[in-house]
Amino acid sequence: MPLHRHKKNVDEDEFKDIYSNSICHTQLPKDELPEKSSEPQVIKQLVQDELFMDGNARQNLATFCTTYIEDEVRDLMDLSIDKNMIDKDEYPQTAEIEQRCVNILADLWHVPDKKNTIGCSTTGSSEAAMLGGLALKWRWRKRREAEGKAIDKPNFVCGPVQICWHKFARYFDVEIREVPLTSNELGLNPDHLKDYCDENTIGVVATLGSTFTGVYEPVEELAQALDVFQNVTGLDIPIHVDGASGAFIAPFIQRKLKWDFCIPRVKSINASGHKFGMAPLGVGWVLWRTVADLSKELIFNVDYLGGQMPTFALNFSRPAGQIIAQYYKFLRLGREGYTAIQNNCACTAQYLGSQLRKMDLLDLLYDGDGGIPAVCYTLKDESTAGFSLYELSDRLKIHGWQVASYPLPNNRQNIIVQRILIRHGVSRDMVSLLLRDLRKELDYLKNNPTYTSSNKVSFHH
């Protein structure tokens, strides 16, 4: 007799599949709350599916931010997910860890009196930069008021700066004097300071790691130029160092470089812990040379959280996990680990630069040597190449690579560049794969030009 397989009656309640859930049979709400609740596993899966449409963060070579995260960091952040960093009375150990991080940075950046270090964590280097700028403005204003002089026209002088400084200028009513680039300059030239500084200058912002190219501006030379300016005019103008990236690189692989509080004219420094500090997204740092460099008017005492608590950050409530993770990275890596990783990144960037230099269509502006681990290049001649770097960026996205294309600032806007960041987790092998795809797409665009010099159009990214 034929064998007949027994068919088991399957009750609907026994069969549970995420994609058989009723909410999966329709589109997820986009503009309003759903009427009913749903199973957490189902919603988690559907949101996770939607996030797959994002680019791969590890292939994002346009971002300065950390994309390689250790499991231990995830565990520590999960442990601190419900702790409010601002509530130091309720979470005194977390507050102490924040101060330990400030002390570590004070030692790293050569604060003269480490026992009286003043600084704080922030949500990122942009907030930290604004705090540095506010301190400069307040000290300038108090000095002018003591002298009986006008305080209505403050300005600061800088080279090409990150957008946060333009926000600072607009939000806090300070004129930004962004010195135009001339000739082959990629940063602020000390010789130009005398033409832009005056009695209303609250400070000079020096960038240690340009957002546009990756180069360091010469902080020591800028300070020397301001020394000469003071001897001539009597005006004592301080420096704030925007070390968003470089402040976590120079102390380890460019140790002979003078840029930090070892220079008396440097009064404050901001840095991004979630960039080359290798902490996860959401933490920055700002330190001042002395307690006197942060005006008391910028410090607020809060008493409604359970005790007297001084605060001078712009933000208030924020998670503690990023600060805990930064402390973990400090302990985990130490000087040895940071030095090894930053050296590896720099060597990889310089290798990439050496390979790009061999490509006929490209003109290398920065080869990764002497600044942050990055490269910056442009097309030698866009009109004869028959394509723009914006199109090259789009072609590279086919392979998953995200590479930024944009114009240089300040008098060189006609030059479109691409910048590639080499962070922890971007290996030599990944770079070799990038070079393979870059050569392939350059050949494609060269053989399939989208325009010539006679029909060139403008491209926007």
C-alpha cells in the first residue's frame, strides 16, 4: 500500500512569522501614529529593514566620524543609556569620569596648571567650538567695558573654517573675517593677520585639520605673527584652536609640532571625541588654558536636580554613554594604542596619495603627510576630462563608496575637489579595493564623457 504522509493541522497561533504579522501587509505609517500597538520584534525588524537602504557607514570615506565600534563600547553605552550626563548629583561616578577625561586631555594638550583644569564634554566639536568662541567674546567685552570703549562690533579672524563658525558668527552676532585664499594656499597665512585684526578682534581661530583639505594651519607661526602685531599696536589677541580632528592626532604622531597650550597665546581648544578620538558619535571636548579664560558669566548653577551643579555647556540633557565610551578608549588604547592606530591611518593615507599621484587625470593637493590622515585632489582639467568630480562621486556610489565632492572656499571656489578620510577601520586592503573601483570609474567617465568644453554645464551635489 502506498505510504501517505500525515498532514498536521497547523493552528494559526502556533505559526508565528514576523512578515505574516498584519502590520506587514500594509505600508508603515509615514506621517501619523498608527491606531494600534504592535509586537516589538515586528516593528524592530521592519525599521531595521528600512535602515538597510542607508549607505554602509564603513564605506563612508567622506565622514570624519567614527564608524568602527568595538563590542565593549556598545556594551558600556547600553549600560549608560538611561543616565543623563547633566545630572551630576544623581550620577556622581559618571561625572567624575567626565572630569577624568578633561584631565587626560589637559595633560595631552599641555595645560600649564593641570590641577586647576577647566573644561567639559559637549555633544560634538561644533558645540565645543561655540563655547570657545563665546569665552573669547566675553573676555574681549569685559576688557573693552573696563576701558570705556564700544562693544558693538566684535569680530574674529580665520581661514577656511567648518560651518559651525559661520553659525557662531550669526547666532552670537560676531563678524567673521574669513581670510581669502591666494595662490596655492590651503589655509590661513600668518602674513595676512595684520590686515584683518583690529581692536574689535576677539580672537584668531586656527584650524588643526582643515575640513576642506585635511591640512594643519601653522598655529605657532600664527602666534608669532600676533606677537609682532601686539608689539606694533599694543593689541593682545588670543588664539582658539579648532582641533576637531587634529587634536587627537598631533599629540601622537606629530609630537614635535607646537600647536596647543604650550603656546601662551592659545587660550582654548576644542576637539571631537567621535572623530579621531575614536569614541562613538555624540561627544566633543573644550578646554581652556586657565580658569580665568572662561568668564564666570558663562557658568550657570543649577539646583533643581538635587544639588548645586555648575554647567557651561550649550546643551543640557544628553546621554552619558559617549563619555563613558571615550574614557574606555583612553584606558583601552593609551598612548601606545593611539599612536599605533594614528600612524597606521597616516601611512594608509600616504599610500593612497602615492597611488592617486600616478593617475593622469588627477592633481593631488594634499597627500596625507603632515596633517590628518586624508587625501585631497582635483581634476587637472575638467573641460578636457569631459566629466566632473560630482559625477565621479556618483559613479563610486555604485560600489558603495561615499566620497565627498565640493568647491574650495574663499577665492578658490572655482576648484572642485574630492577628499577621502582614512579613519580607524579603513584598512590598506579596503583602500586597494577603493583604488580598483576608482580607476574603473575614471576609465568609464573618460571613455563616456558627459560634456565637452563647448557644452559644459554646471553640476551641483
